[in-house]
Amino acid sequence: MSKKNNKLQPETAPAQAPQPSPEPQQPARQPVSKAQIWTFWGAVAAALVSARVLDAALPSVPERVIERWIMVAFAAFLGVFLIKLK
């Protein structure tokens, strides 16, 4: 036969059930307008188009340099856009 662990443990009834802590309230977010969405995607399209135009217009300039120019301008746009969005 198998041995069973028959240790007597005193039963302690909890005085009160633990109450869940209240979750912190998140600030109400404003919905994003369609104008903001169009502005963002317009800037993405403008970056793409300007990269193609600069690549065709300046064949002697390496592509990596044009890419850096576009990314610097896009990063500046994103910085301003996110500050205004906040």
C-alpha cells in the first residue's frame, strides 16, 4: 500500500477575501482625425516621390546620400507631427 501524507494542518479561514486593487485610470484618448491620417500618409508618399525625383534628377549623387536627406526630412516631420498629435 502507498503511504499518504496525513499531516494535520490547521484550517485558517480568511477573515476577508482579498480585494483586487483598482486599476489605474488611463487618460481618455482623443480619436485621431482623418486629416491627421491623411497628413501622415501624404508625408510618406511625398518622401517616396521626392526620393524617386531626386534620384532621377541627380544621377551623380549616390543613392545613399539621397536616402539620408529624405530620412532626415522625414524624421523632422515625424517629430513635429508627434508633438502636435500629443
